[in-house]
Amino acid sequence: MALEGESFRTATAVVPVFNGAGTLQRCLSSLRLQNATLKEVLVIEDGSRDGSAEIARSFVREDPRFVIVQHAVNQGLARTLNEGIGRATGDAILILHQDCELVREDWVERGLELLGDHPRISVCGFPEYAFDELTSTEIAFGTIRDTFFTPDVAVDRLGFSEFKCDLMPGRLARAIRFDVKFRISGEDQVLSAELSESGAAILRFRQLRYVQRFGNGSSFLHQLRKEITYATTEAGVLLRTSFRIARLSLESRSSGRRLLNRASSSLSATGLVSCLLLLAAGANWLILILPLLFVAARIESTAMRWLALRRTVRLRIRSLALSLALVPLTDVVYMVGFLAGFVRYATAM
């Protein structure tokens, strides 16, 4: 574990890559601009089928700090991250996803200074979203999930991190690995719970900004598949952590808000399904009012989030219409995925 007084002079960046050709160039370019405190960049190429490997190799040829490790067969995000952490030689380890780009050229240097001041923390970057590059579908699903909410405070303690742009002590990262049972989703929340158990905190610093993009996530079907994946793994995470992740989330404003958003999604889906069952049973229309109230409240909260977002960025009205139209569908999809995940992980554990 990280100890008081431990020094952090260098960092290793671990970049997991799978079909990231659309965003990888900007991600790696932002790392190349960092000074010598960034000792090495390990690009773990996990069996991509696009041009990701060639993009990574171009950086290897130009900068001796860059190293590429290629998998012939996709092994999943958790195993890929664990491999990078195992190979890293820096005092600290920066996990940076392929669709993220560091904003400042001294990001790593400043992050190491913060680790030196607070050695029992994981330093989380502050996300900014490239809204001008997002489709209406991506904005709609992001609004429904409350993805874009980030409190504008200097330091924010998080209940969990997605580990998209996070710097942590190398000794701490090596002691607590990502759970490979959660192959592509959920591994971040399990690790967050284990960090908390070890006595470490996850702090997000506004000065350490990064740009978050969404790669190939523009299609409607892709977003629905992602919703099912999130729901399934979130059920598994609750079981794996004995519901500790829910308690940790509620202790943080931003993490708690996301948890409450998922809870309201479940209530909305329950209300919608109840309404359909009552209609099929020939129930009096007055009985339908209560379950429909849950759906209406969910639609209203989604509209309010979109309006709050529009005060700071330009958004197309089409993204609002999509957000409101998709709320019932995504809520039902999430509930089905969550129930399926609960059965799946309860049986396996």
C-alpha cells in the first residue's frame, strides 16, 4: 500500500485499446506532450480489428517512451488493465482510456505533486465533453444516464471512479487489481470499493482536466447494448461488494446522484410495466395514474437535466426529443438487464 512520505517522481501511463482508431491519435498525442515525469506509455492493444495498432506503432517509432503490447485475441478490459499495471515501472500509474485526452501539458507532473501531498489517494481527472463531436443519440443517452453532471468544485471526493483518467500510487495499484469476472464493465466499481476498504480515497481535482469522447458509440443499437451491459454488471457489482458500493456512492454528491438516477429508472420501468399489466387486466383507468406518475417524474427529471446542460453548451432540440422519447424504453431495458444480471451473478457467486 502507499505509505506516508512515499515519493512519486515518475509515472507509467497504461492505455487499454480496443477498436479505438477514431480517438487514439489524440489520446496518445496528449501523452507525448508530457515531460520526463511520464516515464513510459504502455499501449495494451487488445485484439483490435481497425487501425489502432498502426496508430500506436507510429508513436513507438517516434518516442522511446512508448511501448505497444498486442493481444492476438481480445481479453477484455479488466485483464488488459491488469497486464499494464503488472508491466509498469513508474512510481505511479496513470490509467488513460483511448477516448480520453489530457488537456494540460503538465498534467502528469501536477498529478504526481498531488499524490505526494496526499499519498493515500487515487487522483481522478476532471472530465470535459466534446459536445460539438457528439451525435444527438449520444447526447440523449448521456442525458438519460446523467453522464454529463460534474460538480464544478476544486476537489470532489467520489464514491467510485470509472478509471478513465486516474493516477494512483503504483504500489497501491499492484496490490488491488481489477476483477476479471467483470470483463468489460463493472471492474471500476469493484476496484473503487476495494480502494475504500484499504483506507484510500478517490479525489477528483478540477485542475486536472481531460477531454472525454465516445469513440464508436453513436448508433442507437450500440447504446442499447451498452445499457444492458451496464445493468447486468451493476447487479453483479452490488453482489460482489455486498452492496458497499451503494453506500460509498451515497457519500458522494456526483456518485450518489448517478445511483439515485438508476433507482428512479427502476421505479419508472416498474411503473410502466405495472401500467401495461393493469391495462391488459382491464383495470379502471384511475388505477393507472399512480404507476404513470413514476414514468412522468422520470421524463420530467430528464428534461430538467437537458435544460440545465443547455445553459452551458449548445444542444440541438432533436437531442431533447430523443431523450424524452427514449426514457421508457431505456428504463425497461435497464430493469430487464439488471434482473438478468442479478440472477446470473447470484448463481455464480
